[in-house]
Amino acid sequence: MKRETVLLFLPVCLFFVISQLQGANTDKFFGFEEPTDIWNITIIKDNAAKKVNICDEKYVTEKHSLKIQLDFPGEGCIEKDFFKNLSIYSSIVVNIYLPGTQKTPDDMKISVMLQDNELLWYQTQKFNLAKGIWNRLTIDVKPGSAFWESIGHSQPWSEKPASGIRKMSIKFFSEQEKTSEIYMDDISGNLQIFPEYSYNSDILRTYEKFELSFNSGRNIQNPFNPDEIKVEGIFTCPEGNILAIPGFYYQNYSRQLENDEEKLSPEGYPCWKIRFTPEKQGTYRYYIRLRQNEEIFLSKENHFTAVAPEKQGFIKTSSVDNRYFVFCDGSFFYPVGLNVRSPTDTRYASLMKRKTEPDSGTFYYEEIFREMSLNGMNFAEVWMAPWFAALEWKENRPGYRGLGYYNLKNAYKLDRVLEFAEKNNIFLQLVIINHGQLSTWCDQEWQDNPYNAANGGFLKTPDEFFTNPEAKEHFKKQLLHITARWGYSPAVFSWEIINEMNLIGSKSNFYREHEKSISAWYREMTAFLRETDFFNHLVTAHYTILAANPILSDIIDFTITNGYYDVKRESLLTCLDNIHRHHSKFRKPAFVSEFGGTSGGSTVENLKRDIIAGLWYGYHKPFAAAPLFWWHRFVKEKELFNIYSVFSEYSSGVDRISSILEEGKAEIEGPGKKQLFASTLENDYFVSCWVYDFAVTKDMRNNPFPAMKDIEIVVKNKKDGRYNVSFYDMEKGLIEKKIIETDSGTLKIQLPPFNRWIAFKAEYYEQLS
């Protein structure tokens, strides 16, 4: 093989390299050894290119090159059909020889042009060429490359045009009046062994997000199908164990609020991301593994360092007391929050007899999470519903493409919701399927479900969703995307796979008749989540009724239900008693994830009462969390966050696990005691007590509440000594503090005057002298 000197020549913005002229990672496009390699003279006015032929006078490889005769001054242009997918290449290489004679212009420049399958042209800047040598030009063709200028249009150079090139053209420029011959040889492409990637930090705290981003540079039909392309980050942890964290396809958006509605616009190029959270301090080594069809590509290895945490980590069930939740570090976690299923609520609009509010999207979550955090709240439930944040749905809403293709706009929304949650120390219970998606009789949405055969799917009824093997595999792919995208975050409290499971199916008793198949499905999906979610988030299921089945007793980590009731038939407190009694038999954490009047709401007075009674009565039961009020817009619009602020101040700092608190009993003495009730939570040296007028359990409208005075609460079996006692009004907060003593094991606590309700907590602080 004959070689000639190759000069390193570096004009501005052009990158030249010395490398092997041909190798395993290079594809030769034109070697000019065949007659079919000859290029054409472009049909343009006054083209300086006059003749093109294959010759053996000069060459880089093999024995031939392309000879171009040009008659300057002016512009000479040649072209060739070039049907190529350049998205899998990092650069193209063009070798040009200028004879070192007086006939060769001294000001010779060239430019490379590419035409895509939409007939749009892209052109490089003009490059200077040196005489008497082979000029080797290596031109970056990766997405976003600054080499390429759009000609006559505004679409930037990206993976889209690169993947469908149909023509290449080269232009020669000179202002000198000369007739010249130049030679071109070995036009080739350097394959992307693995694309370059970026990362957000090389030093971060444990429980913080580490994120890798890169463009695959590959032609992909469905980036959401792991059978076609699978991206993983391979992390070696400080202790030596190796984790393969799945990646996901991502598109960024910009957001604006217009007339109280959120508007999202794509921003930048789509890319791949991998998200990982270090749980221990030390050095983490990693590389990216990409599999497409039968090929596997590996990135270079890199590392980052995790230092001491500021956060408490992921949440799990306590191993000391299985009724409650703790952080990874063992500290107690008591959720207090709202069910903020989506920004809009048609039922609330109906309750208030008005039009449904505009969908302000993530702006609403940004605002309400800030309010919640300022008032001591730390928890929310969010739904991946078709009208807000679902990934798959029929193509009847923006961003959806049917089964197997995920709504990147909705995924971006959930990214932002999670970001605002993390910023405000809010933990999210994420509902993946709301019941209507799989129901034909209750809040039915099956008619628009992409699994439905009527919409191009393969299921005739929603019942088949739980038994059809293809449906199971499709849903597992969605779960994989969910855990890949959001599983990194400690702010994800749990995955609620399906809510209101007794309302799914093609008839109302489906959940009873098909209990075995539903339970088997839930067991399979829960096992898949635990296999693919490396951060072991909690998993739950939800019924609106007091159900009992293998899902609740064996499969999930904690149980939840609704606390809706009819004030004409029972009270909220009775409802909560029944729920606690039923769920305690499962011997795992339990709480109410929806409540507030009936499922259709109630009066303003009764809803406000329900917030207070739900919080305070629920707190004095061994529930794992405060009940989640459904009508979040009611709380926001009626400015009732102060109720949560008072409750959070009262309950904060009380660790139910280490204190071993249990329900107790208090005696009430004084005038009007027959209409007063007390609910307590206590141990030998602490008591929390909520006292309420029984009339608050009834309809609150036009219900007079007399002032209560000279009421004494007697609590027995307490350690002798001095106690700090703090009294709280449910809306105004702390009323007063005082110190009381006992040397008989009985605390006698005189209550300040109150109306409707009052609470106190008495904490032992020293023995009697």
C-alpha cells in the first residue's frame, strides 16, 4: 500500500487527526476504484467544475482517485447520490490533494454539503487547503455539531436529518483566474463506538441524583422498546457489588403559563439518560452499556465520589414496629399531606357548581407543594392519569402515540413534580394506573385505552389485562421505564400499581370473581418492580372498601383505603375506627389515602370539620400516616393550610416507634362531660389526648357548640414526676403551657376553656425531688 505524507492542518473550528486510514471502526463510502464511484458535475450556472473522471495519478489508498478539473475564478460543485444513515457515525473523512504547481490557486477553499430525505441542505463553513499534500478533513456529524449550517430553512442539524442523508456535494472556491486539477480519495465515516456522554457531577452527597446524558447516534424505530435497544449504567459500588441501572429516552421541554394553563414546548434534542442514587459514601465506578439488536457497545469507564448525606434516604417499613415507616437511617417517618391526584378535579368543580379550573399543570404542583411544606406537610399522592401524567394512551390527547410509545411530555411533567417534591421535602405515593383505565362501568375510560382491540390493541375486555401474556409484557416494559426514570429518587415514597381495585373490570363483581387471577397478576408485577427497582421503594394496592385478599395480606408492603362516609348514616370517626380494626389484621402499616365527606364531597362546614377530625382522631390511632384529604383545591382556596400547620407542630418530634405509643384511656370530669369524648395515645411517661364535643361528628351546619369550662382529664398509670403540658386549639395552635406533677401515677389535667375541641400532650421531664 502506497502512503503519502499527511499534513496536520488546523483552520479555525476544523478538527484534523492522525490515525489509521482504514480500520474496524471505519466505513469507506467512496474509494474510487469502481466506475460507479464517479461523481457528477452539479447543474448550476457558471459551474467552475468542468470534468470529473477516475484516474491513477494520485491516491491515498488502493490505486485510484477522483480527478476534478476546475476553471476558476468562481465556484465549482460536484455531487453524488449518497443514501446513508450518518446518525451512527461520529465524523466523515474527506481526503483532498492540491498539486503544488503554479496552476493551483493559493486561495483554494472547499465546503461539504449534505441533503436529507426532506431535500433540506446542510453546509459546512469554507475550509482552507494546503498545496502539495493530501489534506485530511475530519468533520463532526454528531447531533448538534456546530460544523453544519442550515441552508434555506431553520431545522438544525440533529439525529433526524443525519439518519436520512440522500446526497453529498462538495464545492470548491477560488478568486484567482486559474485552471486547476485536484484529486479526491477515500471518503469514509468513523463509526461511533460509543457516543460521548455528560454527567451532572463527579462529587455529590449520598441520596442525591447522579445523572448521565448522551445521544445514542443510532437509528431506532421505538426507543421505548428494550427488545430493540437497551441502555444500562453499570455501577460498581464502594463495597464491590455491581448494579445494572436501566436508562430511558428523554426529551426536555420549556414551560409557560398562559391564561392559567401550562404550555409545554420541546427544547433541544432528545437523548438518553441514566439516573442513579448512591446510598453509601465512597467511590463509584461506572460505564454505559448499550445493546441494539445483536450488537453491544460500551462506553469508557469513569467514576464519581459520594460524600456524607444531608438527606435521610429512602423510606421503608420499620423492622421494630411493623405498623410504621422509617427512613434508611432508622429515623421515624409519619406522613402528613394531601391527595393531589392531578391539578384539575371535575368533581370539585361540580361540588362548587362551577366550570373545571384551567390545567396549570406543574405550576400548580410547584405552588401547592411550597404551601404544604411551609405548613409542615411532607406527603402527597399523585396519579399517572391519562389527563395528566400517564405514559401510554390512545392518540386522542397531545403527546400520546398508542401502545408501546410513551408520552415524553407527561414524563417531563412528572420530572418537574418530583423535582418540586424533592425541593420541598414532600414524599410521593405514585399511582401508576387509575381504576377508570381498566373499567367499563365506574369512571370508565376503557373505551380509550390503547390495550383495547377497538383502538388497535389486542384485548377485548379490561378483564383480559390480568391474564394475557402480551399485555403483561407490555406493562412490564412501562414499569421498567418508570423505575428507570423515577426510581432513583428517595422522594418517591411508594408505587401504587392500581388504585380502587374493586372498581375495575367489565362488571362490578369482577374483583371478587377473579380474585385469584388479579392476585397472581399483582404478585407478578410486584415481583418485577422489586427486581428492577434497585432502590426498593414500597409497593401498595388500593381498595375503596374493607377488602381482604392475598394482595393485602401477602404481597404488598402496606395497606390503604378510602375513608368516605355519609354523615346521615355514620360519622368520620366511626369510619376510621372500622378501617383501623379491619386493616390491623394484616399486621403492616395502614392509612387512609382518600377522605372528605362522601365521594361526591359535602358542605363547606362538614369538609372543614373532616380535615380537623380526620387529622386529630386519626393521629390517636396506630395509623401509619395522617389520612389524605381528597379535596386539595378546597384546602388551597379556603386557605386552610393553617390547620395542617397546627397539627404538624403538635405531632412533630413524636417518635411512635421508640416511644412505643399505644391507644389509651382518659376519664373526663366536669360540667358537660357526657357530651365530651377523649382519644389518647400514650406510654408510661407521655400522653397525647384529643378531646372533642360529640356534636362535631354530626352535620356541622347550624349546630351550636357551647363553651366548655372547668373540664379535667384524668390519665392513670404514669411515671411519678413533673410533666410539661402543652394545650392546642385545632386552628389557632398553641394556647398555653404549664407544669403538673404526680406522685400517685395519675395525671389530673385542667383544660383551658374551649369550644368544639382541644388537644394536649404531657411529657415527663424530671422526677420529684
